[in-house]
Amino acid sequence: MAATFEPNRSLLNPKFEGYKLDALNQEDIITRYSLPHKLKQTAASGKSPFSFQEVQSRIRHNHLIFAPNGRAVYVDAELRVIAVDFDDEGHNPSFEVLYELPRTIQSSAADSPHQEYPSVAFLDNEILFASDGNGTLYALHLQDRAPATLINAFEIPIPPEYESSESSVPFKVHAAVQTSPESCTVVLSSKHYSSVPAVAEPISTKVTKRMSQFDVWAVNVDVGMISQDQPLGLDILWHRRGEDVPLYVHYVESKKAFMLLGIASYHSIASAAPPTYEPSLDEMAPIPRSGECLDPTPAESGATPGPSKPPQYSWTQTTDTVTVAFPLPSSIPKDAIKITFSPTTFTLLVQSAAENETPVSLPRYALKKFWDGIQPSTSFWTLDREAEHAFGLLTLYLDKQHEGTRWSHLFAPSSTAATASVGSGSSEADVEVPETLDPSELWQIREALEKYTADLQSGGENAGGWGLGTGMPSLAEGEMDDEVDLTTGDTVALTWVGADGRVPSWCREAGDDSPFNLLSTPLPGPSGPQPPSLVVKRGLDGVVYTLGCGGSAEDPPTWTHTSTFCVLSFVLASKRDTRFVHHISDKAVLAFESGARGLGGNVYIYRNTAQKGDNWAKQAILKVSDGSGGVLLGVGMRHTREGKPIVLCLCEGELIVMKDGL
């Protein structure tokens, strides 16, 4: 099953105007408590530098973990496992040392494995797994208001077939689930230290790209085993390898499968990694310098200057859609147009007597291949005809199959297209048409074609250009920042792995799932029976998709569009110090700043509209850290006995409790 996210257009609101500030009383909502057991952001490691993925993983590492009953736990700078408990009203937190993890003497060698942050995961309210960040996993039995007892310590003995230069590596704990009455499965991740020397891939004469790889391990732990004096070897149930540490791990009990989210799919070492896209030579075009024109002049080409014919279509794109406009004579009826879409091609046939009455040829495409894939089920077309215009507009609205991929052309090179013709065998359809960067100028091709035909009929020598503009909105000239808009969120892929390590019968092989742009994951904390949801970028919006797992175990899970946070992608693009972005079902999205500059950090709260179709929603800003408590290191949510949500923010020296701000 591909990670299919199909929007429900009735839940989209193109008329949304913006957010209005909801001024909250900071003193009534925010309470700060000094930590008796403090944390630190830095972690000792070897002398070799971190890769980009490792730095990103450490920035996103959430140090605050919750038990199903709402009890919070973190590991302080002295490797002590600290429990945080509250009274029934969510006030007066108490801090208790559950267990002190043994310290490991780390090698000072330059090629020693990088130490991870300590991490923990709850199996239930009584069993906790804690990693010291140096390669040892501790299974702890918790008791109410008493120190924890050690069940056993474990290590990962890495077999030779995994081509690792290390016999045991530091790892991070992601999840622990009960998969059988006698044992449980714990999901871990670690950097892959290959025994095969890495080959640097040259990008240019000055830049060298070095990509790290990461292992995801599912290990079997018998919590009923008698305690041993030495760490036990973990039984590896399954293993996957990818290009990054998983951003989100969730176990779906009804499907007996794990869901992994990462920047690329996770594959078995028995199968090759998904290939990366490399453009061919005929897909590359020279970039003109300032003031340079690469098109030949009429004198250079030997042609006689005449009317400048506009292209047959104009097109523009966003991160997830492509819009194409074809001018057609207004006399052509809608039933004369035949259009079909496939994941990679489209066919357009226009059958009308009007073709003999106009000096321009009607478009005809048969199995014309797009530059990249589309989603045919959600792509559609419209025909707009106005009485005062000689030409109407046929507009295609295409949903990209790979969100975040910027198309360099509308169509693939002509050598790969099945058939493309205009009129009687003309090659006009194979002419590359540059993208119109200003969407407001997309439909000016109609006026350009009318001007061209009028000039032909009057015998004029020049049609005065296409009238498609410069490709840049006048108000945005010098202000448009495509890189900022494109980098909002994370481009991720979804990988399903069965509890037994096999690919589920309802799932395609790893790597077949289409990547998508992820804006938010659920706010960590006890979720109860609530199914997981993701906020996915679609244009400027953040679309909430909820995972449905109905039917039998053989039926594939489905993602259903349940709500929309309008223009969420746009407002998040301006937040440059954001450390965590999470949502609370369909009620609100919270963007937390790290406060790494010593000035403290804010949390930006974007609420959903009060009613479907409302043009305005409310946003709020709260000062989480004032700078004295250090950098924000963890966030989560628990509920009071009355069911009221309480958001916790863990800094290096403070615990911030946020009540009634949602």
C-alpha cells in the first residue's frame, strides 16, 4: 500500500484570509519550576565530526517521555532517570530519582562511535526501557513512589552479515510494545559504521557529499528472565537501513505492523536501497547570466521577422500541484474535449470544426509523458469560456505524485514521449515552454493568442510578445524566497514493517511509497485509543490525515483527510528557530522555538477554525522560556483527572507547565 494522501476538497477553504491574535494572559497560563536534577544539551563523543543527519537527530531529540498513566520521565546530565509526578489538578510537580545508569568510559580514539543522548521508552506503567547512549539497554521495573529495580541489562551483538566495523554500537530507543505474553519488541536506531570504506561522491571540484546511513533494529526482550550480572545479548527480530534516524515510529496493533517515517524509505540489507533520481543530459539546460539571452535572434537564425507566436500552453507549479492552461476557441463545446490521465502520461484530443476556422492549431497529445508522476485520481480539468473573448481556457489541475519535487519542465524529453502532435504532424508540442512563475499571469496566454491571431489577420509584422510577463509578481520581485517555502516541513517516506519483520501482504515493497511533505506529528503523551494522525503539506495548507485501521488484519490501513489547518505551511515558513512542531488532533498546531540564542523561546499556537468554512482562525503566542532556564529539550502533554490538557516543556534547568492555553 502506498502512502496515499488524497484530500477531501470539501474540507479545503481557498477563501481563508488569515489568523487573528488571541491575546492570552501569560501569568495565568505559564508556570515555571526549577529542576532539582538538570539536563545538558551537549553530549561527549569521539573526535570525528557529526554528519548532518546526526546533528538533526540531536536537535529533534525529545528528552521528555510519558507513561500511559501520564507520568513523565527524563534522564538528567548525571545519567539519572528522573520521574515527574503531579497532583490531580496538574500542579506542584514532584521529582524522584528512579535509577542511576552506570557510566561508561568512552574511548578517546578519533574513529570511536558517536555517543547518543540517553533515551527511554515505556512498555506500560510498570516497565521502562532506558538507553545510556553508549550501547547498553536497561529494563527497569517501576514502583509507585519508590526507586526502580533493574530487571536486566542488554547489548546488541551485531552479526558479521551487517557489515559493521563495530561489535556493539550506541543506540536510541524509539518504542516498546508488547507483541506476546512472554516478551516485547523494542525498536532502536543507530548509526551504521560500515566495515567497507566509504567512497565519497564528488559533487563539484570543491564540494564532497558524505551520506551517513542508519540502522533500525527491532529486538526481542524477555522481561521475565532472571537478572544476570553481565549485559545479555539482544535477539534481533528484524533490521532495516535508511538515510536518517526515524522521525516517528508507531505500532499499529490491529495490523501487527510498525510504521516508520524518515527522509527516505527503510530497506532490508538483502534488497538494494531505492535509487536516487539523476537528471539526464537532455534534461539539463544552461542558465543565462544577467542580461544574457540564449535564444537566437532572427538575424542569427536567418528567419524573416514576423508575428511572435505564443506557446501552445502556459504552466505553473507549487510544491504539490501543477496547473496548465491551454487556449481554445470559445466555439468549441465541452463534449468535444477528451482527456485521460495516467500516473505518468495524459491524452488530450479536441474534435471540432473550429480547427479549420482559426489560424492556430488545436492541441493533440497521445500518451504524452509528464516530467514526473501525477496522481490521476485527484487531478481534473475545467473549461472556461467567456463571451467577450475569442478564446476560452482549458485548465488542467494536476496533483504531483512526489510532493516537494520541482519540475524543470512540464513534459519529459520528446525522446521518451509516446506520441505528441499538434495539428498535422507538427513538432510544436515538443517545444519546451518555460514555467510561468507568477500564477496571476498564467491565464494571459489567452490574450496573447488573441493578439497574435488579430495581428495575422491584419497583416501586422509583430505581435508584440506573448504577454506572459516576466515570471515574477511585481509586488514580490526581489522578495520571493522559493527555498524558504520549499524547505517548510520535512520530505519523508513511510515504511511499513510487520511485527515478524516481513513486508505486510497489503503493503508494497519498501521504497515504492511516494514521498510527502510532513509538517507535524502528534504531540507526545498518552493518546489512549485515539488513532495516529499526520499534518501533511498541501500548497499553503496543512492537511490532517488520520490513520484508519478498520476491517480485517489483511485489509490495508487508510489515511483519511479529517481536517485542515489553513495556510499552516505559510505561517510556519517564517519560524526559523523552531525545534518541535506537533499537533493536538484537529484542534491546534504548536510550534516550539528552541530558545538557543539565550533570549528564550516562544510557542506559536495555531488553532483550527471554529466552524467549517470560516475565513478566520485564532493564533496565540506564549513565552515558554525566558532564557534563564536554558534551551528547550523536550515537550509533551498529559491530562488532569478532569481531562483538561496540560502541556509540559522541559528545558535544561526548568520545567514549564502550560495550562488552559489551547
